[in-house]
Amino acid sequence: MLRVIQMSGEEVAAVPLEEVSSMKALKQLLNLLNHQYGLPPRFRQRLLLNGTDAILDDNAELHASMNSLVLQILKTPLRSPSPRAATVLTLGARHVSPAQVEFLLLRPQDPDLEDAHGKTPLVAASVFGRLENARLLLEARADIHKAGKFRQAAGQPPCVVQPLWAASHQGHVDLVQLLLEASAYKDWAEDRQGRTALIVASDKGNSETAKVLLGAGADRDLAMNQGFTALMLASQKGHSNTAKVLLDAGAKKDLATDHGVTALIVASLNGHSQTVRVLLEAGADTDLADSEGCTALILASGKGHLETVLLLLEAGASKDLARNMGYTALILASARGRVEVARLLVEAGADKDRTSHVMPELLVFCCWRPARTRTWPTTKAGRL
């Protein structure tokens, strides 16, 4: 039986020798006693033979002759922080092997050091999907909620994000699971656009990541600053699998932004027929309109998305609803030269004799003007 005592002489543990094979394994077992005894992480533990100055190496194997040893825990201070140390650990977390990261942490090094660019080791490991490096940093008790800078794409300014957000953005499912098990905050949102981990995973089409987040209780209907929910962003990008994951988890299908934009409206506008099908099968309202009076059918018709128009008509979308300026799906399709769509609408019984209340010349101008400014918000994907 190995006995482990603190410097005060208080016994921490008595461990049967057959339960541990090395000093490292013993330290990992002692890590579990942190809450009871306030022990440091294993990277800051040094085990001495009781009554001596002999420090036992982490790689030392335990054998039967040590069965009656008494070991004393010594807590070592962290090294003084330096810009170079922070850079080395942050770069190591994203590029090097777990053995090298462990070597750096055993110095011992503060796992939360920020480098000169505001990056932290755990965020770096989360961005690059370094699961075992992240596991080591968490074992060293890196702050799971400490945010660091993350650049989403070349040419874009960095945003400050937490590790779970970064891993969700990149679609690293195993890392997301690890961080959730370590009690990462599921609904934290970055400051610039108010996107949560679920929102950004859905925007990227990371359906497995979204499923894990939803299973952990992430709020499926939280909206970012512009009012877009995870379902709206998945629908806008045509991520039909992700949209189905969200709908199966109970996401509200007809939520709208302040401008009246719904998931079905953005999916129809962009011609994502498979996503439109998923939304319609979930019972999305076909006749909701945005702040300009545009329904999903009007927008799909104006864009010439034939398959989407067919799906909407089969789902019972009203054919003769008119937007604020007075034109219907048929008027808009005709003015824009969407011949096949216009023919489909006529065959479905759209009113051929209805006219807009605006002058015909103005209607044609409005329909053909390619860069007409809308009142809808824009997202990173561009104008809605």
C-alpha cells in the first residue's frame, strides 16, 4: 500500500500498488482528490520519498518493493510568465505532439498564458482540433471559459471566442464533446455578432457538432444580433441535414427576424430545394411574409427557382398573395423573364389578369434593377 501525505503530514490517499503502474498514473489518480484536499494538478506535483529530498520521476515504474513507501506531495510554483513562454505553449498546443505539450506543462507552465496576439493555448488547440493537447490543458486546469482571439478567415479581423465556440466553428466533434463534459458554457455568444456555438456550427453545416450541442442542452432558438437563429442560418446556406437536426430537436420553424425573415423565406430565396423540402415536411408556414410583403413563393419565383416553386405550390402556398408594391409571384416571374416558373404558376391556377398597383414601367424597373437596396440585414454570406 502506497501512502501519500501532504507537507503538513495529513494523509491524502492510501493506494493499493496494483492500481497504479507509474508515478504519472499515481498523480492522475491524485488529481481526482483536488476538491477534497485542494491538490494542484499533476504537472505541479512533485512526489518525494518521505523524509528525503529525492524526487521521483513521472516515468518511474512502481514495483512490489515500494509497497510500504510513504510519498510526500510538494507543490511547485509556476514559472514566471514571459512572452516567449506564452508563444511556445500556444504554438505547441496547435502544432506539436501531446508528449511535447506535456513537457511544457511539466516545467510547470501556466496553461492560460496569452501570447502577444491574444491567443490562448486551449483556444488554439480547439481551433486546430488537437484533442489530446486540449485534454492535457484541461488536466492542467486551463480555464475552459477563458476567451482568446481567433481569425475565421484570411483578411478578416480576429474575434474573441471561447474554446467551445472555436471547436464548434471548425466542426471538431470529439473536442466539442470533451469541452462539454468539462462543463463549457453552451450558450456563450461572441460579442461582434452574438453567435453561439450552435449558431456558428449550423451556419457552417456542422450537423454532427450541432447534434452534440443540442444533446447537451444548447438553446436551439437563441438568435444572434441580427435576429437570425441557427435554423435560419442553416437554411440560408442550404445545409439541409443540419436544418433537420435542429427541427428534430424542436427548433421553432416559423421564428422571424425583426424584418420578418423566416427559415423558409431564406431557403426559398436561395433556391435550396432540399432544405425547403425539409422545412415544409416539418410544417413551416408557406405564406408568412417579410417586412416588404414577400412570401417564400414570391421570392423563389422572382429568382427563377423552379424546383422550389413547385415544392411550395405542392405544399399549398397561396399563389396570388402580393407584396407591398402590389406584385404577385406571377407578375414578378413574368417581369424577370422566368418563363418556366411563370408557366408553372399559370398551370397551378395563378391569376393571369391581376396587375400591380404600380405603373408597369416602374414595376419592370424595380424587378430588373440588380442592386436594389433591401431593408433586410446582411450576414457574412452576403445580402439576403
